[in-house]
Amino acid sequence: MIGVDLSIIAAADVVNTVGAVPDIPKTHTALAEWLACVTLILLVTRTMPDVRKIGVLIGSLAALVAVQIGIGMVPVALWLPGMAVALAIMLVTIRLCCDCSAPTCLYWMMRAFVIAEFAASLEWQLYYYLSGRYGWPARASWVELPFLIVMYGAVFAVVVLLERGQNAAALDVGGRDLTVTAIIAITTFTLSNLSYVSTATPFTSTIGTEVFNIRTLVGLGGVAFLYAFHVQLCENHARRELDSMRTVLQMQYAQYQQSKESIAVINHKYHDLKHQIAVLRRESDPGKREEYLDDIEHGIKEYEARFKTGNAVLDTMLTGKGLICARDGIELTCVADGSLLNRVSEMDICTIFGNALDNAIEYERRITDASHRLIHVTVSDVNGFTLIRVENYLQSDDAAGGPADGDGLTGGADSDLPSTTKADKRFHGFGLKSIRHTAGTYGGTLTIAKRDGWFDLTVLIPR
């Protein structure tokens, strides 16, 4: 078992059965864990470590060796805490050397742990098999060390060859993916070491060589399962990136079409303004002059709907929705730090803001008093979380429990979200569910509320 001398905690009869193949030396275990971390770090960063990272890796190796040696000397009661310390060292090493989120670093740590267990088990089993078959001196360093170098070199070279084609650097693991990874890792660890704890199960053996066979083969299965799952995660990520690119291109084309329409309207407004200016020059009545100025100001206001938040996708989304708002007499205001959304993919930005704004715009169109058609968007940093808030004004009767947003949503709940009031329920009412699902992929939450005459949609995403 990686990180523990199981002969210490196993029952006496089990220890005797395993005596033919001694437990893996602690230095071998520590080196396997360290090499697994280094290999995956290089695959994620795709660069050679700098001075700081080299210092981290050296300290990590020393710490793992010290912890593993200590585990072999401490009482049985301290085995699990010692193992937790070894895993924590691996996690901290990856965290300090990779620019990844905490869940993603935990994902890489679990993969490194399973790979390390397999590598250490395979190397030690083959060493004792060949030493017995060819009469090598047991525990002779001049034989053991070269064999260790060759075996670990081969195992981790295969890992690099298999994974170098995957875009590991862009991978961002969510809660569900992390859960699946943890289940595979824990199952692999449990089954591969079950014989050291009890031989009274259908999946264990009392023969020392068979115990190591089970351990190595189950470890290989765990590595294979995790690799297959990793390939699937990378493919899903690549598919989402492609969809995001298509969405951005479609948005850019839509913005181009809007620009053409705006230019045509501007040309028309230009001719109107010439005539209005000419009338103003001749108008002596201050009241009528003020009326003309208000009309000119209203005509110009539509073309102020341009947003610069620091995120190109959000800018495009807000600009397009801003033009729609201006033409429908809706005032859209925004206070947003777009850089806070750099972790959120382009498609997910479109999903969150597109659905939220579409709902709000649809509702505001129904308000008869144009002065009350108000939408406000906020993106801010709150205690290490990215806060996204889209607020739209509610009519007095709706604020007490009537329609809440632009998808025709009411105060009624379906899975704690408002349901659509549109006639065809098959194709409407999925906006909030889509936003909640998207927020959940980042470990975030969606909350909705009616307060002080406003409908408040809030998305909170950890940074």
C-alpha cells in the first residue's frame, strides 16, 4: 500500500502469508508518489519548472521520504493520519506548481496517487520475481537501484506518452467529475490492498505472491479507468470549446448585422437632425425649443448603448441587448468588472447573461409606463466570489407574487424555480434551469428573489 506498511496493521496470519514478498520499501513508495506528481505537473504546465518550483519539488521529495519512513515506525493508530499527511503533501505540491483550481488540483492528486501505487507495486513485484528466478541477491543496492530506475522510468514514460496529446492545461474539473474520480481511486485502493486486512473475502488470497498479483492488477485497472475517464473529460472540454467558438462567431455576425442596421438608422437620423436644427434656429418659443431638444436627445440616446467591461464576450452580449433595450424604451445600466469572468467559458457567459437579460427584457416590455422599464446588471467581487446580479423592475401587482421575469415566469415553483406562464410550456421556461445548471458546473449557485419592487437574479461563483 502506498504510504503505509500494511504488515504493521495486518493480522498475524495474514502477515505470514505475505512474507514471501516483503512490503514495498518506504523510500520506493515516496519516490513513486513524488515522480507521479512531477510527471502530471509537467503535463499540466507544459514548461520546465523555474527556481521556485524546483525548490518546492525538492522540499516535497524530502517531506514524502520523511513521512513514509515515519509511517513505518509509528504505532498502528497513527497510520491513517500519516497517510493523510502524505496525500496532503502531494496535493500541496501540485497546488504550488500548477495554476489550477482547488478541485482540479485534487483531481490530479488522486490520479497521481493511483499511478504511484501501481508503479511501486509493479516494480517491487517484478524485482522479487526476477531475483528469485535468476538468483539475484535480495536487497542488494547495486541491483535494486538500477532496477528501480529502469522500472519507474518505463512506467512514467508510458504515462507521458499516453497523456501528452491531451489538453490537460485547460482542464477545469467540476464537482461531479471529482466525485467520479474519488470513487475510482478509493475503490482501486481498497480492492488492491484488501488481502492485507482480511483474507476471509472472495476477493483476497492467503498466498503471498497472489496478494501482490491482485494488488498490481487492480492498480493497473484503476490507472486504466482513470485514464479513460480523463480522455472523456478532455474530449468534453474540447467539444465545449468548439461550441463556444461557434457561439462567439454567431454573436460577432449578429453584432455586424446590428451595426449595419444602426448605420442605416443613423443616416436617417442625420437627415432628421438637419431639419430639426434648422427649425430650432427659427423657433423663438422656449417651450417648443425645449421639446425639440428633448426629441433630439431621445434620438441620440439609443446609440449610447455600448459597454466596456473588460470581457469581450460580455461586452458583445451587453451591446446587443442594449440596442434592443434602447429600441424598446428600456433603460439598461451596467456596473461590471468583466475580468472576474475570465474563468467562465464564452458559452457559459452567453448562457447566464443571455437567458437572464432575455427574461428581463421580455418582462419590461409589458410595463406600460416607459419610465419604469429598468434593468440593472452587476458583476463584482464579494469575499472571493464572483457575484453576477441581473435586476429588473416589477410592477406593483407583480411584486406581490405575479409575473417575475421576461420568460413569463410567475411566483409558482417547479423545483424551487418559477415556472413559465407561456401557453406552450414545452419550449419555454428553461432559462433559469439553464442558468442554475451552468452555475453548478463551477460550484456556484443561483438564487432569485423579489424585493422592494425588483426581481433579483443572483449567481454566485467561487473564484
